[in-house]
Amino acid sequence: MEGYALITGATSGIGLELALNFAKDGISLILVARGEEKLKELKSRFETDYAVDVRVYAKDLTKDKAAEELYEAIMEEGLQVDYLVNNAGFGSFGRLVDTDLSVEKDLVKLNVLSLLEMNKRFVKPMAERGYGYVLNVASLAAFMPGPVMANYYASKAYVLSLSEAMHEELKHQGVKVSALCPGPVKTGFQERAKMQKTPASKAFMMEAKAVADIGYLGMWRGKAVVVPGTFEKVIPVLTRLLPRSLVRKAAFLSQQE
């Protein structure tokens, strides 16, 4: 396996655990995140522990042209990306009329626009070679509207829809596209989003490693949608069966203390 695994949001949480899975399988890494020092630490650790080549790029993908610059830098290095993991993303908490517009715009830039550009730039060469794997990290939020996290839920609905469409478009060209849709995960996500940790969310929080392991296996199996957790698998079914009015009210209540 000479191709590299490119992982965004690679220095913590699900992204870090996915990077570990690739490294353990002897797949070289391209790690992308905002923190340069943390990236350098991981490069040294992975190269020592797993004897894989690791390239690191400190990029803030909310910035204009960041994804383009990343692509060009990787192409200049002559690196072949056979595995693409779009994990970088964040959420915001509060009624949409009350949240900061600049934060909401950055959320869309990262969760939607940069993910779109990464897929556009890196997946076409995979299809031309007839080989590749894509794992777009969505969320259970993708299956329903999300009062008090409206923009985040909407962004993940985009990721899920895009991934499922790409799955159908590319499956006969040797490229497997999967959407990973976890529920609440024990990461720094809640703190960055300034979320209240409700009893409901605490009760069903999964470890990042467990989510990453399930997502990694689902990617290799070519599953279009990967939902970690037993209880979590019920949610997509319920959202199709229940009236939309009830689904959005339930989503709103789940965020309350």
C-alpha cells in the first residue's frame, strides 16, 4: 500500500484515533490540523512507533484558499492520496438568532465548503486510478433538524447527503465513499461549541477510539453510512418513521437540562 492517508482534524479525538488505525496497518500519513507543534509531536511518535512516513501540514481550513494550498503542497511533494478522511469540523450552540454570524460562517466554511473542496480535489485522481477510500465524518445530527444547534445539524445533513451521492457515483470506479455518523463523543467538541452537557448526551457518549474503530472498519467494508453504537442505530430509523414535528421537538428537548 504505497498511497497515503490524508486526515484533517488529525491531532485529537476521532481524527487522531483514525490516524492510529492507518499507522497500525502500515499506511503512511498526511496529517492536517491547525496546531503545528502537536503535528510535529505526532509525526515523531508515529514514525518511531509504526515505521510509517508522516507528512504534516498546519492549516486552518476555515481560511480562504487553505484547501487549495494544501492540495498544491501535497502535489508538489508527489504524494499519492489513496485514503481521504474529512474529519475537521466544529459546532456552535444557541438559537441561530443569538449566535455570532462570523462563527456560523466559519462553521459552514469548515464543515461544508472545505469538505466539498477536499473531495473535489482529491477524489478525482482516485477515480482515474480506480482505487480509493473516502470517509467523511458526519453525525447523527445529519438525520434531523437541530434546534439550538441549527447550523451544525444542517452542515452535517449536507455531509451525509453528499457522501451518499458520491457513494453511488463512484462505487463502480473503485472508490468507496462512507459517511461516519456518530452520536455524542467524548472529545473537545462540546467545549468548543459551548454546549451544555445534558444528562441525555452524557448517558450515550462514546469513546473516540470506539467510534474511530467502527468507522475505520466500515470504510474498508465500503459501507455508505456507518452509525456506531447500538442505541444510535435506532435514531435514523425513527427519524424516517416519526412525524417531522415530533423529531425536531425531540431534538430540541435532548439539548435541555
